[in-house]
Amino acid sequence: MERGMRGMKNLVVGILAHVDAGKTTLSESMLYLSGSIRKLGRVDHQDAFLDTYDLERSRGITIFSKQAVFSLEDCRITLLDTPGHVDFCAEMERTLQVLDYAILVISGADGVQGHTQTLWRLLQRYKIPVFLFVNKMDQDGTDREKLMEELKRKLDEGCVDFSQETEEWMEELAMCDERLLEEYLENGRLPVKEIPGLVKNRQVFPCYFGSALKLDGVREFLEGLEKYTAASSYPEVFGAKVYKIARDGSRLTYLKVTGGCLRVKMPLTNRKEGQEHSEQLWEEKVDQIRIYSGAKYETVPEACAGMVCAVTGLNHTYPGQGLGAEVDSGPPMLQSVLNYQIILPPDCDPYQTLGKLRELEEEDPQLHLVWNEKLGEIHAQVMGRVQIEILKSLIWDRYKIPVEFGVGNIVYKETIENTVEGVGHFEPLRHYAEVHLLLEPQERGSGLVFSTSCSEDELDRNWQRLVLTHLAEKEHLGVLTGSPVTDMKITLIGGRAHAKHTEGGDFRQATYRAVRQGLRKAKSVLLEPYYEFRLEIPTENVGRALSDIQRMNGSFQPPVTEEDMTLLTGEAPVSAMRDYQTEVVSYTKGRGRLFCALSGYQPCQEQDEIVGEIGYDPESDLENPTSSVFCAHGAGFVVPWNQVEEYMHVESIWEEAKQERLDVAAQVYSVPAYEDRKSFEQEEKELREIFERTYGSAKYGSAKRPKEVLSSRVTRTYSERPIRRHRTVPEKEYLLVDGYNIIFAWEDLKELAEVNIDGARTKLMDILCNYQGYKKCVLILVFDAYKVEGHECEVTDYHNIHVVYTKEAETADQYIEKVVHEIGRKYQVTVATSDGLEQVIIRGQGASLLSARELREEISLVNEQIRQECDQRRQRGKNYLFDHLSEELVDYMEEVRLGKKEIE
């Protein structure tokens, strides 16, 4: 094998087709003509080389993907044979993740069928170059020209007949690329070496015609496969993609090496950067590397990049997993939409049986086994009735358990219509984590997307990565029916950890609860699966068919009639169409054919009825709680989902909430000054009376702003408040901050102060330096030193702010009151403190007030404005550089064209 690998193209090629198109027969022919097998097997004789299971031979269909290796002159091909039946399309889709090229087999007698178009969309999604082989051309009624027209119309205009390399063929190839077209028009020829690039980039799809059963056209197809493919390049860093799990006494992990080299006894792990806190990390060694061809295999000491192999010794892998530098695959396009109860014999222990069936779920993740604790039942998701029959046979052959399947139900999903913030808090004794997530609706079929926009100053990067890991590791359930959620973007926007008490499991609980709490707040939508159908019926039955589709709440395109048959295409709910095939056969007397493929999920038209029938109670689902856990007096207590915001420790920073506050602020500030003052008077009346009872009547300065204005500090801060008509405000502005009052009012600084008071002071000073740099006010930060014996008043400059440590027997309150008394009538002064008594006194000196919470809001919003302005400046710089650089390049290239300069 090592000798054969040197200097050869190493390709992984998958073969796909609609059922009964002749895919396995073509595989046999290719292996036979390449010399890999000595006898040409046949499906109907039950001796096909790649049908290695008794079930496949008896039923005449491919159920599991298999591989075979064969060589051409300078090309080594690993051929992956995939199932063609729609019930096993999940097995086929997993194989696509490791292909370099695909062979799509089409029956010349049937043309492009419904499942063929589904396969084409999958190949588009995974961006796989495709060769087409139109089989069964020996049958009567096949027409090559009509089939080519159909391929171009239903698949892609890039489909080109490669059977004969003529002048017309070369001209058609040139039409697929503008650069090659110019060269062809100029030179009258097309370099053959350019064609593999067109195929690799999916600009051209070579089409061949023949009969695999009679070996007609297969040799020419193999020559084209060797001539018009290009070798892939791989990085030196190790990477591998798992695409299949199987068993033959030991657990086999089928994978493709996508970088570096895999060796026996090499340790593999699922650890990725930033997963140091994950509890699901594993590391195992490779025991054997097997290269399979049919049912046989040979062991090798290593597998190089580009090779497909089976590995023993790994017990935690799963299809779609990326190892090493390779990333995990996204969610599959084809998913099971039917849910069936697995009925066990009376003497069978369901718990033990579930453990055994988990092995089958490993091999086929789309099976998705669910244990219903309340009913004591095992449920499985499957694609259709054929898969059910195969599963029954597999369970009996492997475990000798005679199972039956109950009545099938639809697999629903849920999503949301509006954007919400979900909050999860987990704080039993000696544990701590809080997570804020933004849940946003996305396009249908987009699945779940996870991201973060949380500052690392608020939550460390490792904790953020852990939250994203927990979001991706679980199937989150909706609150309408307990169905999986989809089509959402979940963004981490805030959170908090404790320096001593936070563990990885705390963030798992907080993350799960944040998702569920957000779903409870959102407007949820129930989604049901839809089939994309292709119905071929006699023309006289069109009226009945159209009536049925409307009754199913389906939609359809205008009918297309050819001779005495009519074609109907459209979409309809799976719940209504899954048993429609029997009706079609009945009312068309066997002449009608229905092809269905899952097109995706759409809103359920009978949502209220379905939700009522299922009767799911999200508050009774103890495995998926919507509540949060807080701690008080040394004990944890549960807070319901609709009260979490009242207890949460991290303030909401949701962008939409900011916009709402901005709208309120704009309305308030648009009121004339005399109306503005009038609206303040009632709110500050009580505070005025307290002051006058204590200190006598006094002339007041700025009035307290209403709560709406204080909460709308998005674009206006204390330096931008409405100017009273009776007073002229000087340009110079002062902000005095009571240091320890702020430290012990902000939760993060308070926690830090309990450990290191100097660290808390320094962090507050750094935050205020950044704030002053933007606001340009005179900022004075005052700390108490009245208990320090013999201490004199100390004033120092920390970067751009003034820091005051009061003298012995003088509190920060007294110092601030003295300063405000001296300058409060001359300049605009604002004091930041949450001391209620101090607020009353400060008002009498003509100063404005900010509470600790309001100061925190202003600082957060200033930081956001700084980020936005930096982004705008960077973008302006990019635009300027691009515009001017483009002009210089144009001038330079013009001089090159005129021969005035040479290209440097």
C-alpha cells in the first residue's frame, strides 16, 4: 500500500443515486474493470461485492455505507457506496462529509427523480464536485439529448456531455468560465489541463452515458474520472473527520485523515482550545488502523492525509466529530420526522434494553432514542417504514429481542418570533454562576447559531468558551410541547463567576436555565415538518389530486402535462402526506407515483390543537428547569422564571432595551424646559420636604430627574442635561465620586474588595480614567481615611483623574459636602453616591446626583459609544485607504500597459 501511495492521486469518491438507479451495479463494474475483483457480482443474484450484510442481499438494497479500494494508472480511489433508499439517507449524508468527489447515478429510463434532486441539493450544500453517470441506456425509450436537457434544466447548466470530446464539447466547456471563453475565442482551443479545475470548482459536471450491467460506457467513465480529477492538498497538522460508527465485535470509528498522519498507538482527544473546564474531555489511543475493501480489511501502521480508514480503541467518538485540527460538522440537512414507540416483550427490562439500543444510536445518531420516564417507554425517531423493518431485524440479530413499533407520531420543533434576554443563575451554597443570553429568531432551516459579545472584563474568556460548549452539547427543548428548539441565534451577552466558588458544572446549570427562562419570556412558535413532493398521475386524476393537496394544507406549482400523464410538485405537511402513497396507488389504479423528500420545517397551522393534545407543562419538566437558584443566609432558594430579573446580579445590557430607553429619553428631552421642570416638581416634593424639615428652607439647584430619564442614559449623561432658563451653566464640569460607597455598591468590586481592597480601588480608578477620557470633565475620586491616625489630606493624580484620601477624622461625605459648598454655585457639579443622607445634603448645595447604579449605567454606555466610534474610525480609514490605493493601482497598471513601467 505504501508503495502504491507514492506519486499517486489519492481520492475519496462517493457514489449516490435514487433507489434502483443501478448504483451498486455501477460500483461492481468499476471494481471489476479496475481489476479489484475477479467476478462481476449482481444485486439480483445476491452476490454483490459491497452488499456485505445478509439484510442487504435479501432485500436488494444498500443499507450501510461501505468502502472499496481500487487503483487506476496514476490514481488510487477509495469508493464509498452509500444507501439509495430515502429511509437511509442520513447514512448517506454522513458520508458526504469526507468526499473529494461524488458520482451521481441517474436512471436513463426514469430521468431526474424526486430524491435525485434532494441528493443534488446535498452535494451543493457540501460543495462536492460531481460526475454523473446516466445508467440503463440500453432500455427502450431512452433518449440522450432529452436526458441532457433534463439534467441542465433540473440540476445545473454546467452539466456537459463528456462521452465525445468534439469541437462542440470544447465550446460548451468554454462557456462555463469567462476567462477560458476569452482564451478559446482568441486561440480556438481549450487547454485540457484547465478542465480538472472547472470540475473541482463545480463549474462543470461531466456526464457519461451507458449501461453498468453490460459494462457499456463504464471504461470511458473510469478514464474520465482519472483524467479530470485533481488531487487535494492537506495541512501537515493532524486532523480527522469521523463519519461513521460500526461494530464487528469491537467498536469501529470510520474517519478520513484531513491533515498530518494517523499512527497506531497515537493518542487522540476531543479537547479543543478553551475547553479546559469541560467535564466531557477524553483521551484514548488508537489500537488498530484498518483499510476496508468490502468485507475484508488489512491493518496498516499509519494512515496519511486523504485516506479513509477504520480505527479501533476509541469509545467516545461520534459521526460528524472533528479530531485534532478538524472542526465538528454542523447539523445534518436530512432529519428523522417520525417518532415511534419501541414495544418490548413483557419479560424484557426496559433499562437494560435501552443501554443496548444506545449502541445502535451511536451508529445512527438520527435514530435519537428517548426514554420517557413518566410512561416508562422507549421512543425512536426514524425516516420511514422500511427503516423500521430493518431496525427490527437488527435488534433481533444482535440482541435476540423481538420488538415491535407502535403508531408513529410527528417530530415537531419549536422556535421564537421575538428577541428576548434569558437569565440563568445557579448559586447553591459554595457554587456561583450567572449567564445572560440573547435569543434571536433566525431564518427557517438555519438551525442554532451560538456566539458571544460579552466583554472579557466582565467574564473571563475560558468561562465564555465553557458557556458556548454547554449551549452546543445539549438538545434544548421548547416550552410549548417540549420539542427541540431550532432557527435561533443565541448570544452570550453577560455573566459572572466567583473567584473561589465557581466550577464548570455551575455554568452548565446557569446556561441551561438561561435558555429556558428566555424561551418562557419569548413568543414561541411550533414548527412541523414539510415534504417536498413530486406526484406523477394520469391526467384524468388531476382534480382529485389537487383537492387532496388543498385538504392537506399543502401548496403546489402549476401542473405540467406530458401526453396522458401530469406532474404535480409542491409542499405539504408530513402529518397529512405520510400515508398518501396508498391512496395514490388506489385512485390511479397503480399508475400514479409519489416521491417525497423532507424540505424543512414550517409553522404549524394547527398549533393550539397540537399543543393542547400533547399537554406539555414546562414547569413540571424537572430535567429542564426554567427557574434559577439564588443564595441567602447560607442556603439556596429557587426563584421562578418570571421573577429572576428581580434577583439577578448582572444588570441587563440588551441592545434592544437600550434602544427603548433611547426612545423614552428622546421623548422626555423634547419637552420644553418649563414643562420639564414642572414634571420634576411632583417627584422631588417628598425629598424637598425632608430637607426643609431638617435644615430649613434653602434655594435649590438642579431638580432630580424622573426615573424614565435616569434609565435612558444612552446618548445624554449628566453633562448633557436640560439647561434651566433661569441659570447659565459654565462650561467647566465636575464629577465627585464617593469611592468606598461605589465599591461596596457594585457587586464585582465588592467581591474583589473582600479579597483585596487595594485591587478594588485600583480597578475603580482604571474604570473612571477611561470614563473621564471620554467625558472630559474634572473627576475627583474621594476615599475615606478618617480612621487612619495622623493622616493628612492627600491629593494625588492617577493618570487623568484626581484621587483624594481624606485627613484623620474627616469622612468622604464631609469632604464632598465641603467641595460642593465651595464650587456648587459656580460650576456644574455632579456627585456619585448612593448614601441617602448625603444625597439630601448635596441637593441643598446646588449639585446634581448620580446613584451607584446610574453611574454604572453611564460608564457601560460610554464604553459602548467608544467601541462604536472606534469601529467607525477604522472603517473610514479602510475606505480611505482602499479608494486612494485603488486610484494608485489604476495609474500604475496603465503605465505598465503603455510600457512605461515594468511589473514589480
